Amino acid sequence: MEITPVAQHNRQNNRDIYFNEGQQQNAPDLELPSENKGYKKNPFIEANTKSVSLSHLKEDCVIPVFSKDNEITISHSQFIESAMASVANVLGTNLSKPEIRISHQIKGRTPDALQLPISELQDHQKTTYYERMAWIARVPSITSNIGGNELELTIGGVRAYNQENLYSKKSPEKFKFFIGFQNMVCCNLCISTDGFSSEMKADSVEVLNNNIIELVEGYNIDKQLTYMTKFEKQRMSESQFAKLIGRAKLFQYLPKAEKAKLPELLLTDSHFNTIAKDFYEDESFCRNKDGDISMWNVYNLFTGANKSSYIDTFLERNENAFTFAEGLSKAIEGDSNYSWFLS
């Protein structure tokens, strides 16, 4: 189903949840989350990031400007708050508190502290902002279950100032935004193509909000859930998995002309080292006793390994992991140009 502002009353928790009434027949049902379930509080991205609060971004961080005309940029906190408000209006339900990860801190100081040694700087004389920021917020009222893993509908985005030309005049700014699911067992994100924009341009918060609403309303939630349910029902043998790892490593070094004939694969050699290790060692998604592994587990090994990506490549690789898993799923059935990775 595509998410659109059509109200369906939910009597269990007295909320209005907004979505299209016409569900596909084979799509898994959406559920209300079970209460009092405990999950590990793993970060949705690791790499070189750290957690910060929304209040820290609002109260302690300066906001970069375009230097030639001193026009202000859309701040990290504005991006988060306006996106959450827009999505809450579309879905007609509350969102969780945002989880925010930052990296590449940019430090500065106020003019009166230009000549002071570092040891004498007072807190009010220090300035800071973060070049890269990623965030998510969950929709606790919309969930599903695949392979015994509870999934919650999730939104989020990335802002990377290193992708802006701040030395020029004000121009449309770039944002990345997604709507998908988070696997609550491992906190991995599940992002499909129609729920992700890798370059959402906006020169104002209003334009940014309109772009976000358009993406959310066009997201086909049933399509993604149907594919992921299919992953859970498919099996890959240990031999096929070994071929996959070997081919994926070869892919990185193929001649340019040969690589161009194959589907895109953004996960790197280091990611596949982690995936190979977790095939045997991951508590939730390793092989079974017979040595086989479900495509659902393979997909989660992909998204788990992707947590080591930097913020500015994280969402693209996550979306590519879904596309790649979808292609492998078709290759198992013998009908895909992804068959090279299993041959």
C-alpha cells in the first residue's frame, strides 16, 4: 500500500493511523507493536559517529552560512524537527524521540578569544558544529514481523555539509531522506528504492517539507514488506554463499568494462569480510545447523556490515543492499542478471 492521508481508526490505542485502505493480497499485515518488549539499544550506524541530543544541536551548535552572501543554511535541528512534523501529519500518528549520530566536528572560537591559548578558553568562547549528521525516528504504531524479527516503520535522513559549497553564494541545499523499516532485533535499517532520496534539494524549510511529504506519500510499504517476506522463505546453500563472497570480492577489481555490465554493488571488500565472519558468528543471522542461510539473514548481514560506513555513504549503501538482496533472490530462482554473483 502507498502511504496517503486516509484515516483508519485504531481502537486498540485510540490513535488515527493514516494509510491507503487497499492492501495487496499477499503482503504481510501491519501490526501494533507488543508492549514491554526489550531490545538491545544498538546504534543504527557506528563507524566514527557518536550520539548527541536534539537540544545539543539547537542550543550548543553554530549554524554555517554561505560565505559570499552570509545567507544561513538550514540547520541540522531544523531538518530533523520539520521532517518529523511533516511525516507525523501525513501518517496521523506520533513518532519516537529522534536518534542522532554525528561526525567530523568543526571547532571554532569567538572573536574575543582569538589570541587565547587553548587552556584558557572558556566554554562560551568555543563554537562548534558537525559536518555530518544522521538521524532516525520510528513510528511505533506501524510494525510488521519477518522471521521472528519485529520491524518498525522508520524515517530518517542525512545532512553532510561537505557536499555543499559554503564558500559561494546561497544555493539549493542537499539532503538525504528515507522512509523504511528498522529491525528491532539488531537495529539494522531496511531501505528500498522508492522510500529513499539520495539528493533532496531545497532552498527553504518549506520546500524541504514538501519534498519529504511527496516521498512519504509515494512510498509503497506493501511492496517492500512483500519482498522481505520472500527473503525469509528462500534459502542459500553454504556453497552459494561462498561463491557470493568470492564474486563480491572479485567485483571490486574487475576491469571497468566488465564491471559496467554487472549490477551495481556499493558494499566494499571490508564489508564482505564482516559478512563472511558473521555468517558463522552472528547470534541472530548466522547459518543454520545444515549450513544453509535464509535470504532474510543474508540481507541482514549486509545491512549489519554497512553500519561501519561513514555517514555520507551510509544510506546509499543501505538502499543498494536491499536492491542487491532482491537481485540475488531472483538469481536463486534462475532469473536475474545477478546470477554472476552465484556462479
